[in-house]
Amino acid sequence: MTFHELIHQRESIRSYDARPVETEKLHRILQAGRLAPSACNRQPWTLYLVSKPENLQRLHQCYSGTWMYDAPHILVVAGQRDAAWTRKADGYNSLETDLAIAMDHMILAATAEDVGTCWIANFDPEKLKQSGLFKSEEIVFAFTPLGYPAKEAGRGNQKIRNDLSEMVVYL
Ligand SMILES: Cc1cc2nc3c(=O)[nH]c(=O)nc-3n(C[C@H](O)[C@H](O)[C@H](O)COP(=O)(O)O)c2cc1C
């Protein structure tokens, strides 16, 4: 698969088979996160691979999408504000940028392994804090289920996007 085919193939999967993902595949997905760039190479992230049923259940309580419950794994990207780079000029902190890049690397790596994902941000941050799974000083940025798509999951790679002419400015 070429890079461009990979970009087209990735889509949000909201229906999962319960079959666990092979350890080697999970390792390669996590490696993609590890190799992501970050400002000043601070790598301000922790990558949580949640697979124990009792911990999956705790995460389910933090998000309303019951379609996620069948996925055998949930990958959570969290980080600490003071571990990320801050620009002196105006105080901009790169935490969310770094975590987004790590998550995107892993989502694309999962796609290359035929493993389905769906970026989730619409969770309840308070419930997540109370789940007891993460450090109190950590910001949970996003998570994604990881699992094989159930049959008929996805839209068959149809991309609903604005036209390039609406977003690109040639100067
Ligand atoms: C930052 C971000 C947050 C998202 N949060 C959610 C979410 O909480 N629940 C959900 O079902 N999808 C979520 N999505 C998935 C988007 O709805 C999806 O990427 C978009 O509709 C495009 O569809 P595609 O991923 O299939 O190409 C999120 C995506 C991004 C990038």
C-alpha cells in the first residue's frame, strides 16, 4: 500500500469484532507513536494500551458511544503540560500538537495493519479523571478503539470533504 492509498483507506470505524489484535501488530502501532516528532523532541506523552476487561469497562463509562464496547483494545494518548515545549515569545505550549501527531501516527500505522480506529475526543473528562487509570497531573487528550472492523463497518473509503479549491490558497 502506498502512502496515498493508506490515507484514503483510513476512516473512522464504529463497529468492531471482539477478536484481539495480534501482539506484533500492537507493538508496531505503538512504535509509530514512539517515532512521532515532537517540539524539541520532548515526547511529552504516555501511550496507554487498555486491554483488560475491567479497565475497558471503566473507559466505556466515560464515553456515550456504545458501538465502542466490542473493541478489544482502547489506545489512550495522555501527556503532561510541563513536559511539553513552551515558546518563550508568547507562551504557546505544544502539548496538544505533539499528542495529535503521535495519535495520528498510530492511527495510520493501525490502518496499515488493517486494524480499525476512531479518534474519540467527545469523552467526559471528569469521569476519565475519576476512572483511576491515569495520573492526576496528566491530560488525557484522545483515545481510539483498536480492533478489526466488523463486517459492513465504515463507508467504504468515501471521503466527505470540502473541495481543495475551498481550502488552498496559492500565493
Ligand atoms: C479531533 C477529533 C475528534 C473526534 N472525536 C470523535 C468522537 O468523539 N466520536 C466519534 O464518533 N468520532 C470522532 N471523531 C471522528 C470524526 O468524526 C471523523 O474523523 C470525521 O467525521 C471524518 O470521517 P473519517 O474519519 O471516516 O474520514 C473525531 C475526529 C477528530 C480528528
